[in-house]
Amino acid sequence: MSADWNPDQYERFRDERSQPFFDLLELTRPVPGGRVIDLGCGTGELTRALHERSRAAETLGIDSSPAMLARAAAFAGGGLRFELADIAGFAPGAPFDLVFSNAALQWLPDHERLLARIAGWVAPGGQLAFQVPANADHPSHTVAHEVAREEPFATALGGYVREWPVLAPERYAELLDGLGFERVHVRLQVYVHRLASTMDVAEWVRGTLLTDYERRLGPELCAAYLARYRERLLAELGERAPYVYTFKRILAAGTRGGAWRAAMM
């Protein structure tokens, strides 16, 4: 299997995945003539909306997936550009008026340290806004990890099971306040996705979480893993058409105040 993301698989549920982005965008203010960064920009279409809505002079979208950025290139221009970069190792040369991230930070560990580092990228009076999935307790996710612990997958994965670093909503509120952000807004929101059938849940998760397992398995084992996952998921959720997939997400935003207490890490 390729180590890269599959944009076609990810965008099978484009409308459903887009709604949290626009809800998060509603928590921000325009920054006319300012600088914006989108951490984990994906295929770039939503970053274009971020650039236009924020009225920024310059917006940078970064992503670690060459396949995603190949799609994003079509949306570049007019002050919007894209760059291949990993959030974990990214170090901007100057602060931004808006640091924005939609469904990307969950791929990085240690969110307390991560947020302290990202806070250092926000200019005084600037904004930080991020959204992370909080659905790790749903069978769509728990079954994926359970199958990874089964043989022959456990041996092939070297015992690897994806850890989930997402914190409780109240902890993000405490962290943002402690980092000197004002007008902090943090909420847990449940999105209701009416999918065609239970098996569409497997296709949804294959575009995100399952990529972490698929990239570590060869083609034959990957196919066996997906078949076992679908079997276990169907047994857990039942065969329903349509299927109502409830998905929890945390949306958080704040403005860096004058008495900023965070140190760049």
C-alpha cells in the first residue's frame, strides 16, 4: 500500500466532512490584509474558502501528503499558496494573524506541548482555531484497534495500535486560557451523518483512521484486515440502511491577549 493519503477515498464524504470546517470558520474573525496558515490543508478547496473569508493578504496551507497537495495546486493563487510540510516539524519565520486547523491535530501526540508550540505562531491579537475528532469511543474506531490486535495483523504491525491524543473539551479550554488566549470558545458538537448503509461507515473510516493501519500492511494483509474490520463492524452495529452515523468533534478558538504567557517551544 502507498504511504500517502488517498484523496478520492477521503472526499467520498466531502459534504459531511466540510461542515465542521465551516462551523469552525464561524468562530473566527476576518483579518483583512493579514497572514493566515491552514495546518493540514488537504486538497486545498477549503483552504481557498478560508483565504477568501478571512480576507487575508497571504494564506499558507501546509500538508504532509504529496497526493493531497497535488489536488490543492488548482486552488493556489491570489495570495494563497501551498507547501509540503509536517506540522510536527514546521517552524514559521514570522507569526500569523490566524492559525487554523481542521481535523489534522489528532494525528500528532502530546496536545499540551503541541498547543503551546502552535501558540507561538500566533501574532499578538491574532487567533487560533482548531477542530479535532472526538469519536474514539465509537465502534467505527474501537473495532479498528481491536482488529489490529488480532493475528496475523498484530505481528505484521509489530504490536502497533494507533493511540488517540485528543483531550477532553474542558482541558483544551484550560490550556488556551493558560496560554494567554482570551474570548476562548470550546465546544463538543455531535454531527449526524445519514449514510446509505452500515458499510458506508467502513468507507468513511477507511479515508482517515484506517490509513494508519493500511500503510503499515502489505496489499494481501491489508485486504484481509479490511475484510475482518467490515465483518466485526457489521456485527457490532448491525446491518442497517440507512445508517445514522453520529460523530463527535471538538471545536476550539481563542484570541491571543496582550498578557501572553506562552513561551515558544
